[in-house]
Amino acid sequence: MSRSLDLILDTSRQGIALGIYAEGNIICEKYEPDCRGENLGRLLDSSLSFAEVTLEEIKRVLVTLGPGSFTGLRTGIAFCEGLCFSGSRTLYGVSTLAALRSLSPEDHSA
């Protein structure tokens, strides 16, 4: 039975952060501080290999929309649009600030 996995990509800051998740559980997370857009394919391939999953198992792709580096954002969004072009995956945009805030253990309800 095929799993339904999420791919999350952040290219808004220096370097590239990429994660693969199954129902909120971490399968693989990578951050390469010196990585640039031309290395996105290699980073994705190595992450899929490390996690022992296939691209076909990725059903949702989430990408940061900013604020952040204009060139980095455009590169990340275009890469993710390419992954979703076939229609076999759904693309979602996520605020970079909301994503960073979600890492904080503090209560944000106020």
C-alpha cells in the first residue's frame, strides 16, 4: 500500500530546508546552508533516497511564500509547481513567518 506523504520546502532564507513527513511525523529533514536553487533536484533525490520513499508517494507539496529572498522564493515556488504540474500532487503556499512561528514553544493565542 502506498503512503501519502508531505514535502515541505523553504527557500526563503539562506540555504534550503526540505522535509518529508507522514501524518505530521518526520521521515526526513535536511537543511543545507550553502545550497542554492540549482541543487534542488539533487537535494530532493538524496532526501527521497535517505527516507526510502518515492516521489509518487508525495501527495502534498508545501512551499514558503515569503517574506524572504525574492530569488530564493521564486526558485522554490517554480520547483514545487513543476513537481505538482502532473496533477498527482497538491501545492500549498505557506507564510514563512507562520512557519517560523510554529517552531516556537510559546503560546500564540493572545
